[in-house]
Amino acid sequence: MITQSSRLIRNWQKPKRKKDHLIVNTLQGTDTNTGHYVRALMVKNYPPMILAGYLDQLDEMVAKEGACLRKTIRYAPSEIKFNNSMKNKLKRLNKNLEDVTDIDPARQAEVDTRETILALRDSATNANRKLVEISTFLTISAAKMVQLDAAQANLELWFDDMEASLDTLYKEQLEAMRQTSPASDLDIPSSEFFAKNHYGRVTTDSAAARTYPLTRGTFTENQGIYFGRRTEDGGWCFINLCDPDDPRAQNITVMGKTGEGKSFFMKALVVSLLDEGVHVFVFDLDGEWRDLCEAVGGSYFDQTSAEGKYFEPLAIMPKIPELDLDCINYNQSRLKLATDNGIRTYSLLGENLTRGEIFEVGEAIRRVYAAAGIKEEDPDTWEAPYSGPRPTIHLAFKEIEEAALKDQIPNAISLYDKIKIYFIGVYDHMFKVEEEFSVQRTPLVVYKVGNASAGKDKSEKAKQAQVKMSMAFDVVNANIQLLKFEGVSFSAVVVDEGQRQLLNPELRQSVFDWYTAIRKWNGMMILGSNTPAIMLDNSEGTGMWENTSVRVYFYMERSAVRTLVGSADVPIEIQDKISENEGSNCYILEYHKKYDELFMHVPESEAALYKTRGLKKTG
């Protein structure tokens, strides 16, 4: 990708290029025959509702600035297939159209979308209709640069008012000129690069004659993730969170009182992420994600204390290809990461360890690594097979036990007394079966890390769940990094019931760190909680809040809303809406300081997979 971008920029700097009997100075953006300035734009997001002849309106707003407009509509064969993603979107459309009334009639755009998807289905079985992708280019020319800029500004304003947008193609003007040429070659490498980054709209060959694009967030790849329907007009809401050119963190925080539909929404959101090709990892406390995981062909890991399964925290993660400085730094930090994971695990087991006790943990881990033949200064020794016993949490405990009972080291004795119950005591079943590390390539991976059942040892179970979640963290992190280098565009990590999962300070700090670092691996964090206090009661949490692009607010009581506005700039109207939505299953969506009220509307067959803890319906 970097190589291709550099080559395009070099082409852009070439002084002259002949195309379509015009000589265009691509550096200055001028036509050397006329001396006029030339600029090509592309329709990025079409208006959700388009009137016939809308392109003719654009001529008028360009002409009044003394400029000219050339419109090019390019049709290309589409490779879109009728898959599970299409089936899900067809079900949602059918559900939407079933609810049509005289007061709320069907929208023509939705009817057209449904017809297109049905045509796609029919073409897959009968091969009697073709699908094409439509791309619309707008080429402006003017005698003066100020006229060109004014004409472009008018176009951008019009598309913005129509809830649409233009792509300026700033660094790709040369390729844009090729794309608007009748003689454009779609098979050359630069065209392939261009097409992957600038998607058109898919429709049938018969509908293409009308150039009627589908509604926003349609089934063209990378067009957006379904977030629900607007309460105001019933329109669908999609947000593109997987734009590789967007450097902003795309984390999501979902807040709301228990029972208001928060978990339902998060599951529907995960299905939309899967439809867009995002790999999703979920930490599940209560086993509520199992049905959905099985329905989508995911991998489910039950690591509750009763099962005794766990990921070895002292395992050194595999080396990744050193494609850039981030990769090199990660490879060099793998031993330290494994050491930190071991210390964190013992800290969670022992609770409130003193600095002396943490020192003894670190020394025990060092001795275990040394016995395996691992040398800190020699990364080649970090890879298995080892010259000695493979490092494990059990061997580290043996080292602590010996330091306590044989050497009588005071800090080792107190540490031993705090953790022995998990290795030779009543809870020794916690670490019976080690899960082998592997790259999980299934679309959805769920880790059941605890059980919130009531009982006298409820706090102990919650603690053990936190330990298992902590042990799985590094495995998920390594999976995300390895998947990125295998070509996976995006991954997401979901932490549901955050108010319980992040009670332990050690664990919470790990999640906070992940929030700020996961973007560089093409990842996003999704955190659900019944209170904003879990994030906004300290500086690290406030930083995590600021690294969140999308925030979803279900009903919260006034006290929770006050906590929210104490650290966040939320308009008073939005505060009132949050406090008024009790029992409505509606929620406020905040996206870069823009707000909308939505509800999650899905077919009953899909909704059955999402219902949880007595939540009977949504929408």
C-alpha cells in the first residue's frame, strides 16, 4: 500500500501527461491547451434520496462561478456475492418494509435496495442478470483558481446539505483523469489501487440506466456498519469505522442501565461488524454470547474456573514480520510482555501485593526463564523448543514455594500464603488444562471468563473471572497483530459488563492501555457498562474516553448522567433525552459531537439470538 501510494505521488509530480487529446499539466492541475485549471472530484457518499436529474442541478451551481462541469459515470462489473451478509441485510429490509403503514409509508430508496438485493440473489442462481458498480466523477475547469475553488465549495456544500459527500482525490488527480477517460484501463496496477480505495455503488444492469444508487451503507464493501434506525424518520444509520485512511481511534463505548437493551444492541452491532469482514473477540462473563457465537460459526472458549482451562501467561508470543518500527518494537518487547503478564496474574490472585511480594514474583519468573535457557539479551533464545523446561505459571509457583519454605524469605512467605490456595488448595482446579495458543481465524471468538452466579463465594468467582480475562488478553492481542499481517482489515475487542470486569485496578489499566494502542494494529475497542463512572473517575479513564469516536447512551438515571457531564461536554438537550428514554429501547448515538436518536430494528429470527437476562423485545 505504501509503495503504491509513493508511486502515485511520483506520477502526480510528472510535468505533463497526454490523455483524451488534451495535455494536462498534472502538477499545476491545468489544461495546457486552454490554460484553464482542472480538478476531478468523485461522489463518495450519495444522497439517501435522489431526485431525477440531480446531476443537472450541479451544472447550475458551478456555472454561476464562471466554471464548467463535466460529469462522467463509469460502470464496472461488480464482484459482490450473495452471502450471509447480504442475507442479513435482506432480512432487515424485509422487516422494515413489513412495518409500513399509511402514516409511515415505504421509502422508495429502501424498496429499490430490496429489489437490487433480490436481483443479486436471483442472478446468483439463474445467472440471468448482471451487477455493476457505478462511480460518478465531477471534473471542474475554470480560467482562474479562485473560480475553481468557489465551484468546488458550492458542490461540497450541496452534497453536505443532502447528507452526502465528495472525495477530493487530492493526491490522485492523475489517476482520476484516467478514470474519467473513455480509454481508461481498469487492469493496470494504479487503477486497481484506486478502485480498492474509492468504491462506487452496486446495482443491477437494468437499474444502472437510471444511475440510482442504493441507500447509504448498502452492501458495497466498506460502506459502513449498521447502528440502527432513526426515531425521527425511520431512516437507517450507518457509520464507516473501518476506513484505513482515517487515523482517528474508532473505539465504541456503550452505556446504559441494566435491562435497557445495551447487550442486545452490542450483539446486533457485532453481527454488523462481522458482515463488514471485521474479526471480533468478545470477553463474556455469563455465557450470554454462546448462541450467537455458534450461529455465526465462531470459536467459543469456556475458561471459567470450573473448566480449569487457561492461557499460559508466561508464554512468549510468536514473532511477527518486521515490516515497520512498530513490528520491530513489538518483537523486542515480547519477553517483557510475558513477564508483565505473569506479574499481573499473580497480582490478581494475591490482591494488594506489596512491592516486596511483587519483587519475589518477578525473581521467580526470571529463574524460570533462565532454567529454560532464555536470555533477555538474545531474542533467538525466546523461541521454542527450549534447552530446559518450558516456562509455566506452575513452575514459577514452585520457585516461590521454595523461596518461602526452604529459604524462609519473608516476602516470599507472605506471597506464598496469599496464592497457594490456587495451586495446592481448594481452588487448584483453576489451572488444570492449558489452552494451546493459535491464530483464531473464525469471524467471532468468544472467551467465557467467569460466572456471575449468586452465592457466598460470588466475589471469589468474580476475581477468578478477572484472572482468566487477564490471561487471555495477550493471546487476543497477538491474534489481532498476526491477523493484520495476514491481510485482515480490522479487528474488534468487546468487553461487556465493564462495570464488573474492570473492578480490579490491574485489569482496568490493561484495558485503558489497549484503548489507546489498539488502533495501530487496525483494531477497535468496544466497552459496555451500566455506569460512566467506570471510565470517568480517574485520568486514565478520561484519556480512554477521549480516544473514543462513537458513544452510545441508553437510559441512565440522573445520578449517572451527572457523572457523565462532570467530565464530558454533553449538551443539556441530550442529557434530558438520556433521562427520558427509560423502557423505550431507544438510545442516543454520539459521533464526533454529532447526535442522533436511534432504535435497533432487526428481524425476530435475528433478535432471538440477542435476547439476554429477561430482555424480551427491542425496537
